[in-house]
Amino acid sequence: MEDEDDYRFLRIADAMSSIGQNISLIGIVADAWPPKKSTYSDFVCTLIVVDESFHKAGLTVNVYGDSEDALPSVKSVGDIVIFTHIKMQRAHFAFFRKRFSSFALYEGNHGIDFTPYQVSANFHPTDRDKKFVAKLRKSIVTSGVVSDLKKPLLMKETREAERCTMICKVLHIQTLPKDERCVFVWDGTDASPLCINNKLEEEICHPLPLHLETFALPIDTMRTFPPVGTILRMVPSKGVRDMEMNSLVCDKWFKLADIILEVHAGLWQAVVMPFTRLLSMSNEDPLVIKREECYNDRVSNSWGHMPFWCFPTPSLVTDIEPQPLPVASLREILTYRSVTAKFKCVVRVVALLPWCVADFRNADGIYRLRLTLEDATARIHAFVYAEDGEQMFGKNPSSVELKEMRNKFLGIKVDEAGNELVNIPRNPPWIECYIKSYYLDKKDPWVSRRYRMYGSEFKELVPVIH
């Protein structure tokens, strides 16, 4: 170390070569596991600590205590921890001995004083601690050592069945049966669109859901959400205790470390596992600031309300009439303050009812279809009726032409002979369309609100060849 006061704390890089010795160090908390029962009768939690000398993998410290209250309760990634008399068991790993070791937790670079917010019972502070805390707070800002350890992914970068870490804002918390929690999180980006595995005929008895919740969220709740960006539903797995989920608070940013992403009915869902860590983050954290800046840049542009995945332009499947309407997300349509309105959207058609082209029109020759539309924000049912169907499909198309248009809409692949390929997941294209909202019952317009697609027509048909 550089001066005589530095003898008290080892750099983490130096601690790596002190196997079997008791050491003291000060570092930045890069990650933390929630407390759990150890294999004995006490409790244990795990912290990963970094400093400027060693921040690619970090030092893992297991902390033991007689109760959960005796363990470190880290407020935010990037906070500072002092450990004294912990034992280096092997490279990258140390453990905290209940009788001899001690710890203190300080706020990170956003802290304004030098009083620890939590200390162990046998911690003895010194005046020199302030110097090291101040020095480390400065290094958090200048070196970015925490972000080097494990880069969090954005929602747009995630994949199914992936164990990943994300930084998200908690928008809403819903209590489920048995007092479990369902949490809705968001980072301002669009999760990647998913292929649809449902067969067309399943839409009759087993339709694609508009949402994974039993009941849709109240519209007043949805109006508090940002207009664009995927909102990810996050639920606990079996074995996850209430304590982990209860640490989440609305309108705060959290690091969701080691969650599992699943797909249900073509919709994303995150699962909190026993090994997941949910850590509060400061609004001043550079990673939080970056996400908010990117979102603000997005919504300030005319293209910002289009789905990220349709760039640079939607597919050329449909033509729409020119109308002076900005692009709106489906969430904006659902939460619009007026019951009746017109909107321009970029969506995918993920399901269709009826699915058989012979049933597109009733006995009087009138088109009557229900489309399931989705973008990165929501799913809705929209109807195609009468003259709107004639504009879209033509007044008297053949069954072959109707089938080709349906296959285009739904992303059904065909071979060179035009035969549909079975058991192939569908990936519907992004299309531009107009939606108008209306109501069926004047006495209850919001409950009876419906949506109708209009002003769209198919371009020249080109089969989707596998």
C-alpha cells in the first residue's frame, strides 16, 4: 500500500495470495445473495466484493450468523463493505467467522457521510476508515469496477431458458393466491418477439391469452406504466420465500441477478429462483441513469413508439391509407383516455378466428374475423368486419388467394409447391395497420369497449418459402 495508514486493509489482489491467513479488507459490493439456513443451525449469506486491484471475478465472502439480522443487509449494489479478520480459505473465496470477524456497510458513491448503516456486534470503527471509504467512493465513479463483474442484459438481449441478470424498475406488485407476489418490471426496451407454437385450430378451444394473469390489470394501474417497452411479469418459483419477493418496492430500480426467463403461450415471464438475488439500486447508479437516458431518447423521437424489432421498416405485407396519425403502442391504445379513437400501429397477427378461410365470411358474404394482435407492450383482440374485410382481402377472392393472405398474416411457412409446413413454429411479420376503438353499450362504454382494424389492404402476394 502507498502510505503507513494503509496497513489495516489488504487489496483484494494481495488477499488472493494469503491463503489460510486472517485478513482485513475494504471493497465494493458487486453482488449479494439473500440470507438462508446453512447446513448447520445458523444462517449464511454471500457477498461478492471487488476493488480496483481485482474486479473481473471478485472475492466471494460467505458470512455466517446466528440469525438473519446478524448478517449483512446490503441496500444497493455499489455499497462499500469493510471486513476484518476474515479467513482466506482459497483463491477467490473467504469466510467470515462469527466469533472473530466483523463487518461494516456504508453507502456507495451516493453516500454523503461516513457513518456505516449496518455494523456487526464486534466491529470497532477507527478514524482511518473514513479515508478509505472516501477513496473507494471516488473509484466507483472513475473506474466502473462494479459493472465489469457481470454485465446485466437488457430485455431486448434476452433468450428463452436463459439464466441472466437484468436491471429493471418495479412498476407494479400484485398479490396472488396464497399470498405470493407477481411483480411487473421494465427497463425501457422491447423483449424479442417469440415464435408461436399454437396450431391455428386451437384458437377455438384454447385461444392464445391476451395476458398471463387470470384477470387483466385495472386500467388505472396500466395508465401509470410507461407507454412503450416490454413489461415483464416476474413470479416466484417453488421454494422461494416471501422474504426475497417482499424486498421489492414499486418505483425503484433493482438488480435482478440470476433470474430464469420462460415462455408461456408466446409471452415472456421471469421466474425468481432460490439462487436469485434481488438488490436495490440507487437512482444515481450509472447503469440506471443509462437506461433512463436511452428510454427518454427513444420516446422523444417520432419512431420511438414503434416496436424495436420492426426496424428499419415494417414488412411490406400490407398497405395503409395515409392518415395524419402518429404510431401508438397497444398499451397506449388500451390506456387511452377516450373510449372512441383512431390509432396507427405496428403489430403482429399471432392468431385468427375463424382460422379456416371458408369461414371468413358468413352466409351473406360479410367478413367477420377476430385477430389477436401483439406488439412489445400488449396483446388485444381486433375485429375485421364487412367493408374493412373487403378492403383488406378483396371483394371476391378465391379460397387459394385467401389462404395465401392468411398464411402471410400469420407467418405460416410453405414449401415451393405452396403446401403448408406442419409443426413449424410461426413467426408473424410486423405490419402497419389502423385501429379504431368503439363501444357496444352506452351505459357501460369502458367494459364494452372493442377494437376494429380498418384502412389496410394486402400487397402483391408472395408465399413464405421455407
